[in-house]
Amino acid sequence: MSIVVTGATGHLGRLIVESLLRRGVPAGEIVALGRDTDRLADLAHRGVTVRRADYDDLASLRAAFAGAEQLAFVSGTDIGRRIEQARNVVTAAQEAGVRLIAYTSAPKADTSSLILAVDHRGTEQVIADSGLPYVFLRNSWYFENYLPQIPTYLEHGIAGAAGDGRISGAARADYAEAVAAVLTTEGQAGRVYELGGAGFTMTELAEELSRQTGRQVGYTDLPVEKYVEVLVGAGLPRAYAEVLADGDRAAAQGELHVDGDDLAKLIGREPTTLAEAIRAAL
């Protein structure tokens, strides 16, 4: 009987494992999965079971899910392939007799026009159609989408196409804690959580950076097509730039703003604020 966490070599998956340990789940009841198990060696030293798994390799998933009671299914990063990968995950979960899948999805996945939401919506459908008990944790944007760019923001300002749209951002660690809360609390099957923190605009992000650093940081709003060109000019592949710019387009239309306080209720406290996240990153 165990809790299996996929994608444990990634940022969110690793944090989910750490959150489960903090919540008192015995290390021996946690199975951390990844394609490169060498990156999980420190968890193995702490008593966590480590197994290799690849979403494209059904046999590896079957072996990795052996004995699983609950599954933290962290969404993959292969845009356009994630629905097929989800079918592999669900097949292996069914065969293992998994009693609950907690899937990390996208905000308003069932109605969102985000490019990124297409795979999430399809994955949710695959899971729902499987008949397995599930929880969907629809994460809005991560502060970590912005924090690594702070040096660039301080030098050049912030550019984007988000207009005055409010973004219900939160720290990756808070989203991970929400998954751990679901997996360690009874009565979760069938629930759908829209998760995010207090909303902010890109102008407010610039203002908070200015306040904390004493340097004037502005936000320049651009048409989506122009923002794509800016990102491509900065060295990003066009396909990736289009996905990022589409996120801003959705933010401008209110699709990244989450109503309610699902995240705070799950983690039992107010989520990390934007100001706190910036302060920790400086």
C-alpha cells in the first residue's frame, strides 16, 4: 500500500514528495518515479522507494505502480503527447487497482481557451472515463514562471501581452502541498479544485519589484503577435514563444484568475503572496 508520485525528478513532483514526508507519511509508503532514478538517489537514502517510469513506456508504468493505493499524477511536459501518455498512466493505474488519482491540471481546464489546456482537458476526460476515483487540482500560474526573470526585468523592464488581466499566481510549493493534502485526507474522490493565490496584474508585479529593489521597473503591454516576436528575438523557439504569449492572451481575458479560496482551504493557511515570493527570490 503506497502513494506513488510521478515526475518526482521535476520541481513539482519533488515538492509533493517532500510535502508528504512533512505530513507524516512514512518514507517507505512513498514511491517516487522518474525517468532518471539517479536524480532521486537522495530520496532513496531517506527511505523513499524509487522506481523508473516513463509516460511513453507502459511496461515501466505497470512495474512502477505495483502496490499503489493512491497516485499523484503530475502532468507531463510533452505538449501534444500528454493525452496519449495519460492513457498509459490510466491503464497502468487500473491494472494496479489504484484507489485515487490526483491529477495536476490547468485552471478552468474544462472551458479554457488556453493552448496548454487542450492536453489537460483531454487528460481529465481520459481519467474520468476510466472509472477510477479522481481529484483534479487545476493549478493557475506559478510565481516561478516569473521569478527567474527578475534580473532581466530589472535591466529591461517587463514586456507581455496580459493587459490588466489578473493572474491568480501561487508558489509551486503551495500547489505541491495541496496535492499532499488531498492524498492524506479522506473523502476527496470526485472533487475538482481551482487553485491559485491572490490575483495580481503584470503592472502590479512591476510595481512590487520596484518597491522591493528601489529600481524603477515598468510593464510594457504588447499585442500578442508582437510579444511572440520579442520572445523569438530573445532566443526562444517560435512554438514555445507562441505558447507563452497565449498564456498572456488568456490572462488578459481573465482565464488565469481563479475565484474562491480552494488553495488556502486545502493547505490550511493563506498561500505565499507575490511580495513574499519576490522577497525570497532577491
